Amino acid sequence: MAVLDLHRSPGIFPFALREELHRRQPVLAAAAEVFLLVALPCVMAMVLDPRELNGVSVWLKPAKFAVSFFLYYATLAWAFGYLPASAAASRSGRLVVNVALVAGSYELLWIIAASSLGVPSHFNRSGVAWTVAYAVAGVGAMSLMIAVLVQGVMLARDRSHAMPEAFRLSWVLGACLAFVGTVISAGFLSQHAGHWVGGIASDAGGVPLFHWSRTGGDLRVPHFWALHAQQILPLAGVFILQVRGAPHRSLVIAAAVVYAGFVAFTFVQALQGRAFLG
Amino acid sequence: MSLEQVFSIAGGVAMIGWLVLLLAPAGSAWPGRVVYSAAVALAMLYAALIGAYFSRSQGGFGSLADVAVLFATPGVLLAGWVHYLVFDLLVGSWERSEADRLALSRFVLAPCLLLTFLLGPLGWLLFLAVRHVRMRAQLVRGSSPA
């Protein structure tokens, strides 16, 4: 498949995929692996540590964030494959790589530190240190999304890599939607007292794996879907290319509009105090 | 899962590493990978134990009495034990790779590994002594071609 360039690295699927990721951007690929591995001790600690926050293990959150960061870095690394080899070394390319690495590392370290102490990370404004740490994390989260947006702009401006324009558009729109959607949803979330709107203020009994509220609104839902536009729209792009064959820019734009509508819907749903999955 | 169970599992993982160090043939890559994987798994367990227990323990590193108080928390005591397991295994792994590099007999390496397994630093000192002699011997042989 020309779009994914998998023919370059024959082999068993996950290993071929890993090799390809490292070929595209070795630094971000390595970061993706490291962050995924961080989930392992978090899961072990989940078994060992009876402490809970919001009714779930204190180690659930770092484990979830580790997996999320794996996806984030892997997606950035993969997208560098659609840019010239020199792109990661250019000024904006270095900005993407370095900002993503520094901000992501801070974010996860902050969350792990809070979990090991059994205190909240987000919304923790107890004392100067945690208040400052949370504020810095806010800047870090914004920086993570800026990195996505800058890479999206790089993809939009580049004409050197031969790829269907519709597919390029799916990456660009994914980056833009992730940026705008996350800044709005996460920005609103951070101004709120917590992630629940109505319902029982506990993560226990929430949606499996995600622990989103099933009794009321949960502002993490639109945040999640907005953030992962970074992956979902390019996947939609692959799907459209596979099904339709020829490039269809209008289909990609339609997919982006529908997806943006879906994210907006989950946002309104959470604001109204209604559960995403009851 | 009880800490006793975790202790047993950690001991089992370390034992697999030591058996491979002691018995696996030289010249292939898999023994190194197995030992490394065992060490990484134990190091991750250490990280989990520290994350789970360290902030809730008393004591510190300032005096022997502080350290004794620190290790009075079973979770931290187990973390300390896993710390031994990981680093002893890594020292054993280094001894084996050095032995291969210097073409040292397995019969000389084995007692060093056993002593490292049982009494860590003592085994390492023994291996350093053996290694020192071996390297001098190679130097002598290398400088006077017969």
C-alpha cells in the first residue's frame, strides 16, 4: 500500500510497523516506545497499591496517559514520513520534536509524582508547589497541541512528498481539529472545578478502561475525542482511499466536518450533564 | 496480590536470569536478551514498588537508624530486595560478557557468578581479581610472540 509505505519493511506486521516508525522519525519512535513501557510499572503498581482517587486506583491515570502519549508520539513520528527527510532537522521540525518530548515528559512525570504521593494532579491547587506544577502542566498541554499544529502546517505546505492530496488533507485536518478541539474542550475543562457535570462524583463504575461517568456528564469525553482527531482523521483518510481508490478531497472534508460535529455533540452532551455511554 | 507472592515471583525471575548466565552456551545472542529482559522486568517492578510505597514510608537515608525505619515498611523492604536482585544480575551479566571477551573458562566464571549471586560485591571482587590476572597474562603473551 503506497500510502503507508509498508512495502519498505517486509516482516511480521507489528515488527514491520515498528521498523517503519523508526525509519520515519527515530527520536519520536523511541519516545513512543518508552512512554508505552512506562505503562507497565503503572499497571504493576495498580496491583500493589490499594490507594484510590475518585474511586479508582491512583495508578490508572498514569497508565492511561502513558498509552495516550505512546499514540501521540507514534503519530507524530509516522507523519514525519510524509515530509522530506530533512524536515525533522528544520527549525519547525526541531520545534515539533523537542517541544513534544519536553512537554510530554513533564506531563507524565507530574502525573506519576502525584500518583506516587496519592494526590490529584489535575485540579490540585493545594499549596504553592502543586498549584505551580498544575499551571506549568497547562502550558505543557498547550505546547503538546502546538507541536501537532506546527506539524500539520508543515504537512500542508510541503509539496515534495508524493501522496494523494486527499490523504495529505486528512492529516492536516486531523492536526487542526485536534488543536482547536483540544484547546476549547481542555481549556473549558481546566476552568471547571472537575471533570464531572452532575451525576455521581466518582470514577468508580465508569465506562470500562476510560472510567468516564455513566451517571452524568464527563468533560473528559470531548477532550478525548478532540485529542485523538490526530489519529482518527488520518485513519479515515486511509479508509476513504482504500474504499474509493481515487483521491476524494470532498469526502475527507466531509469526514472532518462530521467528526467535528461529533466532538461538538459530546461537548454539549457533557455540558448538559448527560453521560456519553449510560 | 500479597507482597510475599511478589517476592516469590521476583525471586523466580532473577533465578531464570542466573541460570541462563551460568548454563547458557557462549556465542549466541539469546542468553544476553533473556537476562536483560529479566533485569528490565525486575527494574519495572522496583519502580512500581517505589511508586506504591515510598511516599508512605517513614525514615530516610541520613543515618543507619533512619534506614532501619525506612525498611520497616514491608513494601520498601521488598523494593530494596528487588534492587539487590536487579543490580546483582546486571553485575553477573557483565562478568559473563567480560569472560567471553577474554575467553575465560566457564569453570573460572562459574564460582565468580555463584559468589555474586550469593554475596554480590564479594563475587564481583573475585571476578575483578581473576580478570586482572587474565588480562595481564594476555598482555604478556601478546608482547612476546613465540
